[in-house]
Amino acid sequence: MQPVLLDESDPSTDLVSLDATGWLPAHLDGHAGTNRAPQACCQLAAQDDVQAIQAWLAEFADSPHTLRSYRKEAERLWLWAVQHQGKALSSLTREDLLAYEAFLANPAPDWIDPRRPKRGGGRRLFDGPLSPTSVRHALSVLSGLFGYLFAAGYLAGNPLALKRRGHKTRQPAAVERYLEQPLWAFVLQAIEQWPADRPEGSQARARWVMRFLHATGLRVSEAAHARAEDLRLRRGKWWLYVLGKGQVGGEVPMGADAMSALAAYRRSHGLSALPLPGDTTPLILPLSGPRERCLTPAMVYLITKEVFEHASELRQSEDPVDAAKLRQASTHWVRHTAATHQADAGTDLRHIQKNLRHASLNTTSRYLHVDDDERHIATTQPPAQG
């Protein structure tokens, strides 16, 4: 089985351990794991744990962002199993997984050593202890891995199926990774002060990318793969068809401002202002090479990071706190920002849910900050006594 290879132009996918297992002793590769099911029952061709993990990852090959995230979690567990526990992944027990959960919250020093590089074979796998939310996310991903391998007949049992379920009455925490309206306006103004040494066309592309992401709230992979043919005019209104997370399709409104920005961007590339029938050009165009080639999600991510870094430099002397926030911002911050601005404007929560394609309204409710603002004002600024 060939390993699942990610886009080599994306620096965040430099994960080599699953593809370089020559150093692994035979008793740790999982071909004889103590939790292996009889080979005759297995629906996978996988002979060992790495091949089994790669079979699971192959299910997400059409979703690059999910693939990167899931591979990172699987690789962390696999390396912890063979290096820290001295066990094959297919030999892990429920007790081992409890130990791993504790390890995530307090990794060994060499796993977070800041002297190690962030990429490459000898890199550090953690920047520090994971937060409770990140631990839950990691275990949720791994539960999917073990569930898949159990259902496929590769494992005899799922050690994470015994995990105690927490109460579901707790409301999701409010989203904090977003930019308020004045700071977002500053980011857009910063693009108009684009450095002269940047490649020709990069300013127009940066301007369009930021406006496009904010207008639609798309995930980075969705924006990177969007094409002109995905735009649809219905009853005088433009919609963008999106095939999103879990291969679920949906339509996102494209307002007049967004379509005007798109028209200006397309004209800068010598294209018609509005897409013509059969137009397959990407909505985010490359600066060179074939026009039909979509940028990678990683490239779109880097474009937004470049914008935020530039805005941060311009903001540093005036407001270091804002500058620090801009340095942290990324494509997903723009998605959160778009949803928050829609909620602040009074958009019905059900409409925002459809725009973001959330399965649960509870998830969307994290973008409601107006009630908190009113509560803060009412508490800290009581009315004057007559």
C-alpha cells in the first residue's frame, strides 16, 4: 500500500514518521498486535499498523485540511505507542489510552523541546501541553480511527469505545478568535498600503482573498477549490455552491459588494467581470501558470498570513495588543470574523448556521456576543439614581 502523500508545497504537511518506518522493530509494527482481529475477518489489505492508519487517512484524501489534522493526531499516538509505551498501536489497551490522555495534557520534555525544529524528522510534536478542548478534539479524532479499524475487522476491539461520556449540558464556549469591526477595517486598509517589493498582482489577490473569505465565511480548502462555474444566479441573486466538510453540499449568498469585488479582481486578470457559461477558472487565481489551476489551501492560508503580518507591522506602534492579535490571526479567524459580524448585524442565527453549514445551531450560537455586551454594560454601568 502506498502512503498517503500530502501536498509537498504545504509546509504544514512535513510529517515523515508514518512514511519512514525502517527503524521500527518487528514486534512494534503491529502485524501481531494483541488487539488484532483474525486476518480472515479484515476488510483492509493492511498488514501492519502504519498501513492501517494510511487506509483510514485515505478516506479523507478529498479534504486536505481534515487529512492534515487527522494525520497529526494519528502520528502522535503511533509515535507515543512505539516510543513511549513500547507497544504496537494495535496492542494498546484502555489503560494505555488513559495514560495517553494524561500525556497530552503534560507531554514529556523532549516532545516539546523548543530547540527542536517545527518541521522535519526530528521536530517537536507539541508546542506545549494541550488545553482540555484540544485533548477532547484529539481523543475524538482517535476514536474515529479506532472505530474505523474495529469496523473494518483490523482490530478485535475499540479501546476508546469504553471512554466515559461527559455530560452534554455544557454550552459551547463563545468564539474568541475573531476581529472586531474596527480592526477588520484596519486590515482591509493595510492592503492598500501594500509593500512595493511584493510580486505583481499580489495586492489585487490579497484584497480579493480577504474580501471573499469574509463575505462567505468559507473554510480555506473550500475557498481554494471554488471555481467560477460554482456561482449561480437565481431570482436575481448570486449564490456560491460549496462542497464542504464531509462532502456535504450547500449554497452561500454572494452579495453585491462581494460580486463587485470579484468583478474588479477578474478584470485585473483580463477576464469578464462576471463568469460566462462554462467558465472553470478558480475564484482565486494563480499569479502565473495555467489559469485553470487552483491554489492549494496552504497557499491561500499563506496569503492571509502575509496580510495579517503586514497589518500587524503597521499597527505595532499604535496598538501593540492589536498587533499581537493580528500576528495570531489566520484563515479560520476570518471565518469566525465573518460569522461574528453577521451575528452582530442581527442576522438570524438559522441563516448564519446555513451560511457556515453547521450541523448544530449550538455551534453557531458561539458567535453571539451582543447579549454579553449588553450584560456587561448593565452590570458595570448601572443607571444613575434619580
